[in-house]
Amino acid sequence: MSEQIRPAAAETLRRDILTTLLPGFDGPVAPEWLLRRLADGLGGVCLFGMNVETPEQLAALNASLRAANPAAVIAIDEEGGDVTRLFYDRGAPYPGNALLGRLDDVALTESVARAVGEALAATGCTLTFAPDADANSDPDNPVIGVRSFGSDPELVARHTAAWVRGIQSTGVAASAKHFPGHGDTATDSHLALPVVDVDLETLRTRELVPFRAAVAAGTATIMTSHILLPQLDAENPATLSPHILHRLLRGELGFEGVIVTDALDMQGASGVHGIPEAAVRALVAGCDLLCIGSDNDDAELESIVVAVEAAVADGRLDAARVAEAAARVRALAELSLAAPVAAGAAIGRMPSAAELVPAFEVSDAARTVLAGGVGSVVRVETEANIAIGEAPWGVFAAEAEAAQPGWVSLARRERLAEGEAQPDWAALPGPVLVIGKDLHRHGFARAAIDALRSVRPDVVALDMGWPSDDRRYADVATFGASRLVGDAVIGLVEEAGRATPASFA
């Protein structure tokens, strides 16, 4: 009898393991191996910019995924700002979190999140890895920045809760991230393991405040971060720490939903152990849904399944823990989250570009210079944040989207990138507008702005990222670089120059 039960138990275990996995893939069409795995019980997929061409194509892709497994979770990184997948080819038409935090209109934040949810639901996506609930306490943070609602934990908390309510009102599940908080880091966990060396009481009064609000708002999932908190667990990053996930998230915060990992192909998670071992450790720690990465294949998926099976056989991982994780993922899929918005429900309202301008910081000196129009635009090119990718940004995305090119085309353009020769600054037609993101974090950008300012007075540094506290390289700070923010910048510059309408001739 036991010989008959053992194969059945092994088959159940394998299906449970598959249910906990969330791989990515390349291209706009699902590969055969992925559809086959979905039919075998794979929990779902994570979509990225490389999977999206048009809303119609995405809807067809998602329909094919759900045909293979009607219970599949279809997840996407759509934060409604700089990080966008639905609008990866042209930049997002949403304000982004930092600007919403600066406007501090909770009803507007909820409405924008609802608009994001409506766009996702129309394509068949069921889970978005948003909102970013990190309080961005370090202005040198290379990976969070404007993805955060702000640096004040209480402000971040109320807008996190509003975003959760708004997105989930459309039937799309939210995922507050990156637990227990990625805001106090100057290291990108895609590339290395950040360390946040603070005690539990500091976490409780800062990082954990927005996550408590997300739990209270009913967030369906919470995403872990690949950061080390040595005063809580000196050996394991949060994603792989039973102490942080069991005692803190499940115990102290009382979260009962799905714990999902940030991508396990990131160095902060798998740089030491490799992805299969990281998957085992994540399950042991208490994670339920394992985001594998952006471009996986069948062989990699099988290596993870085999590693988890071996861990169960060796007694390192209890099969009941895998079954528990799989049950939570199935419960997420079974929720009526994918249902259409009920008749008469509020529709998400988007703010106009002009409504964003009051949230910008614009120095008096910058207004004076911009009153003379724009003679040259210097575009500062820095290495793309991996989370954001190569999506068009800011005024350049806005201009490309416009039927007729705007003011940027009417000014002389220059491109500035690290290692490239700098233009003859004195010869540029003025005024000169230098546009970049997080300008203070890049030495070559600081040097160029200093050189410009040393030879001419008509220079405006426009930072579309998170500026330094002293604003030295941010005469204008927009706190975001979505296409909508780009529209707002164009409006700001045109309004400032109306006293001299011939300046663009």
C-alpha cells in the first residue's frame, strides 16, 4: 500500500512546488514549455516590458496563459510611474508615487491607483507588484527614489493604503514592497546585498509603518526585499530569513496573505547560493510565491523543482510548508479579483499635467532664466535603473508621444553621457536646460553642471529623479520622470517663457 501512496505523494509535492513558482520569459508570445508547465500546475508568470507590445497583444497573451491554467497568477511590475510595463515603449501616463506624496491628496492617490488597475484588468493581469511602500530615507538610494511616496513614514503609510484600496477595487491584487523596507539603502539589491544596520525599534517607527498600513488596508500580497538587517538576522537577507518573515511579518504585523519574493535572480538573493538553493531557502523562510526572474527557461525551472524536492527528502524543508505556500497561491488565484469593476463604481481619475506643477520645486533663479526661453537642452544619460529598464522618460517621452514635436525639438540638443566628450559649453545657445535623473549621484553630471555654471549664468539643472537634500544640482526638481511629468515640465517651461514668445524662433 505504501508503495502506491509514495508516487502519489511525490506527484502532489511536485505540483505544489510548481504552484509556488512565478517565472518570466522572453517575447510577446508564451513559449511551449511555459504553457506545458502551466497545464502541469505552474502558479503563474511575471510579465516584463519585453512581453508587452500593445494592450491587444497583451490581452491575447494573457488569455493564452489562462487557457493553459485558469488559476494562473498573471503578475506585472506596473507601479504607475517611472516603473511601467504597460507603457514600456512610451512612458507611463501616471504621476508616480513621489509626486502623489508631494501633492498629498489621498483621494487622488486612490483614484490614480484605480486607473492603473482598470488598465491592468482590461488586459487580464491579476497582480501588480505595487505599491512601493518604502520610505525613501536616503537621497542617494539608487533603486527606490521616486518610486517611494516620500521620506515621512506616516505620509508613505496613508498613500500606500490608498493605493492598495484603489488597485484592489478593480479586481487586481496589490503587492506592497519591499518588506521590511528598502528606503535606507545606497546599494541596489539587483547588483549586491544592501545592509540596513538599524534596530527593531527604528524599523517599527520608520520602515514598518507603511507596511502596517498596507496590511490594515487588506493588501493581498507583500513582496520581500533582498536586504540584510544584521540586528535582526546577521546571516540571511529578509527574503531568506525565517525570523523576519515568521516573527515580524506574520507574527507582529499579522499578515495572512501571500508573501512573494522579489526576483531571485537578483544578486542580493542568489549571488551566494544560486537560484535553486535560494528558492529552497525562501520557502523555508516562509515565502509562498517565488518570483524567479525576467527570462527563465524550462531547464532552470526544473532545476528549482529538483532542488526543492531534494530539500524535502533531506528533511531541510517540510512538505507541509510547500503545501501551505501552494494553498495560499491557489487562494489568491481563486479570489474574485479578476472580476470586472461593478457597475456604478468610481472610475479612476488622472490628474492633468498642469495639476502636477505645484508639486515641483522651482527656484526663483530658475524661473528667471526660463523666462528667456530655452536655447539648448542637454540630456544627461545615466545607466538605467534595472527596475525601470530602458523605457522612455520625462520630456523626451512626452515629446515622442506628441503628434507634433514640442519645445525640445525647437532648441539645440546635446547629449551628455559618462566617458563622452563634453560640448563647448560657452558656445551653446542659451538659456541652457540640463535634464537628468538623480544628477547629484553621478560625478560626470556634477562636473558638467559645474563647468557650465563657471562659464555662463543662464543654466538650469532640472532633476527628474530624487534630488539631493541641498538641491545643489536641482534648480528644478520634479520628483518623477513619467511621460505625464514630462508634459508638466513642458507646460512649466512654456508658461515661464510666455513673456518672450519669440524665444523659440
